[in-house]
Amino acid sequence: YLFSRGQVIGEYPVKLGLSPKGHKQFEGDFRTPEGVYYLSRRNPRSEFFLSVEVSYPNEADRARAKQEGVRPGGLIMIHGQPNEPKRPLEHYATRDWTDGCIALSNADMVDVWLRTTTGTPTTTGSRTSPSVPRAVSACCRFPAIQPCPIARCRNGAACSCSAAPPAR
């Protein structure tokens, strides 16, 4: 989900790590982290269609990994589809396939890219919890974009980001 001022303004199907249940425990476990993070870096030239890094591991993740004697892993990204697919496109659309990242369709990745900035808070939750779908939740912010480039959000509601939407 993508939130702005507490309201859902975008909802995206996601594909996760090959082992999608449970919080990431160590490097190479193919799990996607669960917790509160922020978007820490944007990469328009990754091997996937756009990517935004999630600030995993946080202090708690590093402390847990140290206590267990394992490396926590890292370089968790929200990204689009592979620029050079190694499998049929249906593979990427129908199953969890990442090494622990959060994959979106390219169209949805453009939407997330345009609606977020570095520093945007993000939360991932468990698919097994009915109250928190396993998805990326982030807060929409446009601190440097005037006027807001999105006049209407996917659900038809007027954009509620901090910048005023253009007159129509």
C-alpha cells in the first residue's frame, strides 16, 4: 500500500523472496524483511526496472544477527521486473521470485518511484497476518515537487500530498 496522510492512495501486488513467510533471519535465506524501515537510496540504473533501497538491516536486525552469529544480509530493494529476464515473464508475474527484495510490475514501480523520496518511511508485514497484508507500505511525499504531478490517485481521490495538485 502507499499512504498519504493516513489514507491509502496506491495498492500494488508484490512478489517477495523465494521463502516469503517470516522475517529475514540471515543473508541468503531468501526472505523479505518484516518491520519498520525507510527508503534509503534510489537507483534508476539497476539490473531491475528502477529500484529503491530499503534501510534493512536496522539496529534490531543487526543485534539479532550478531547474537545468533550470522550476517543479517542487506541490499533489500523495492524494484520492478528484471531488465534482462532469465525466465519467461509469466514466472515473474505468478510467484515469489526475488532473493528477498520486493518486486512490483514496472508500471507500479513508476508510480511508487514518482510518489516517494529518499527518507520515506516504509513498513513490511506478514502475509499470514489478516490485519497487515505482506506488502510495502510507504508514505507519499513530494517535498521538492511543485505542483504535485499526480492530480488524481488510483482510487479516484484527489491527491493529498503536501503540494497542491494542479488545477483541472
